[in-house]
Amino acid sequence: MEPDVRFASLNAFLETFDQPGSIVLLEGKRKVLKEDAAKLTQLGRLLVENSVHIKFRSGNATGADEFFSAGVASLNASRLEVIKPYASHRNSAMVAGENYSMDEIDLAQEAEVIYHTRQNKSMSGLVDKYLQEGRNALTIKAAYIIRDTVKVSGTRSGIKPASVALFYDDLQTPLQGGTGHTIRTCQGLKVPYCNQNSWFHWLL
């Protein structure tokens, strides 16, 4: 990952991205190191406390998403939105002021979403099955990966694209699974992003 001056400090980040309409995606791995968990929640709180315009986005998963969201929601849940793979996904854990699900989106009208999802070659066949058959026990994983694309790309039907993304990744085996797909979607759509190698320093 190339160094980016926009992530050199919290002030530099906010000067760039605390603008009207800005969407900051906060997401990452389900498995969070015990010593890191509080840092994710701390970041969520820090960003809310020091910004005016930013709205925050999560995928409502366990682990990193949950810790980031807890920090944001503890101060202002109305600034947090969640993108879910289906309408009933983890509703008992919902802390966001607003949420969207793949069940509400007409994917036949979302060619860009499908294009960027299919760039994940290991999932492209399953995505086609999902589009043909809908959600079932076999295709459910496609709903998650399409959700991961939408978190970055937004939709024609009204979900705004992300302005920037802050990730918690597994630094020993990075770019794997849904987090890896989301990072690659950022790359494909030229959405700026960083992982904890950058934003951990903001907490010092």
C-alpha cells in the first residue's frame, strides 16, 4: 500500500474528508486481535467527536464492523448507516440510525455493482446463480460479496458511493475474504483507503 498524505494524521484526514456528503466506510475482519478491539471503538468515537459532516458506513458484521460501529453509535447513531446482505441480517445487533439491504435493491438495474463484484473471479459464478435463483442456502455467500461491493460503489437507486475507507485487516495474511474484496473494489473504483498501519497512529 502506497503512503498517502491524506492519512498521515487525523487532522490531514479530516481536512480532506470532513466535507458535506462525505461517506467514510469503517470495516474489516471478523477476527480482531484482543489488544486491538478497543482501538477500533476508539477510532469510531474519535472521528465522530472531531468531524461535522461525515456519515459513517458499516457492514454490520461481527468483529471489526461491530467495534467500529459501537464507537460511532455511542456518540451519534444517526451518523451511522449499515449495508446488509439481507433484511433480517443481525437485526438484534443493529445500532445504526439507517440501514439498507440487498433485498431492497433491484440488481437488474445495478450493472456497475455486478461488474465490480464479478471482478472477484472466485465468486463470479455464484453471483450469476444468485441473480438467477435469488437467495438460498447455496447462493447466500453471493449476497454478502455483493453487499461488500455496494459498501464502496453505492447504487443507482440512492446509496451514495463511499468517499474513503478505513480498514482493519489481518496484516499477516492481508487482502483475504470479504475485506480483501472490499479493498480491491476500492482500488478498482479509485476510492482512497488505508488499513490500521495508518490510522493506529491517530490514536497515540
